[in-house]
Amino acid sequence: MHAMQYELTLPADYDMGVVRDRVARVGHLLDDWEGLGCKAYLIRERGERGSSVNQYAPFYLWNTVDGMNSFLWGGGFQGLADDFGRPSVRQWTGLAHEAGGGSLARYAVRRRQPVPEGARLAEVARDTVREAGRLAAQDGAVLAAAGVDTSRWELVHFSLWEHDTPEADGDVYEVLHLSAPGRHRLPLGRRW
């Protein structure tokens, strides 16, 4: 499993209806993308749920690197780059994925944190896997995943929720659409 996200931070007075309309128009295009576990089309709006910015920030869980590369290099990503410019794309190697009991993803939480200097890596990984399991067990959780970017030694925790009061710390996003053609194929548990 591989996690991926890009963030488009938009002007404070940006009409987020433009992003909502765009997702309503093109969101279905990834509903059957080969190699995609799921893509959550995420937005944050300034002044809502603690956000200081307007932002479009889709988050992906990929089953295959081939699917991810096909999206980035084979045309899927080009439409976004044409409309908004080419943002930096963050990637994390998957450490854990757990399914929750919820079914309809309406909100998401993403938390990034550094791996502490001098920390025992096996302990950090164990705690990260345990946190994914804890999040997935919460009422209203749809899924929880975690990954690591070893070029920055940064962890990412990502979770999807049915309700607007998720039991997780981090940036809260609204989910405009969820493309999940391979969600059932995302491996569960720790990823090593």
C-alpha cells in the first residue's frame, strides 16, 4: 500500500464552489482506476472545522505502484495540473491499514508528525500500527491508515469518518467524493 496527497491552498476569498463543481463533474473518473484502493476528494474551507485556509487536498491509498504511476504519468493527474498548476505530490510507504465499521465517508482527518530523533524505529512503527487500529475501532470510522516518508522521517495518519466529529487529531476535511475501486483489496493490518 502506498499513500499519496497533494495540497492546493487557494486564496482566502476563493469560491470553493468551483472545486465542489469540479469534483461533481470529474470525481467519478477514478471510480474504476486500476491499482487504486481509494481516493478521497478532500476540501478544507477557511473558518470551518478549525481551518485557516481554503484547500483542495485529495488523499489516495494505492494498491499498486503501477496504478499510482499510471495516474501520475498516464493522464489522470494532467487534468489537475492543467486546471491548477502542478503541485508537489507527497508519498508515504504504507505501514498499516484497518477497516472501520462505518460505511459512508463524509469527513477525513490527516495528521503528519515527525519520527522523533533517536527513537527506536521498531517501537515507532508498532505504535503507529496500534494507532491505526485504535482509530478504526472508533464509532463512525470508515478506515484508518498510516504511512512513513523516510526521506523526511515523517509519519502520516489518515482516517475516514461518517460524522463531523471524528475521534482523531489532525486537519479535518470534508469528503466530496470517494472513489474506491480497490478498497476491498487494500491489505489489512501492518505492512511488513
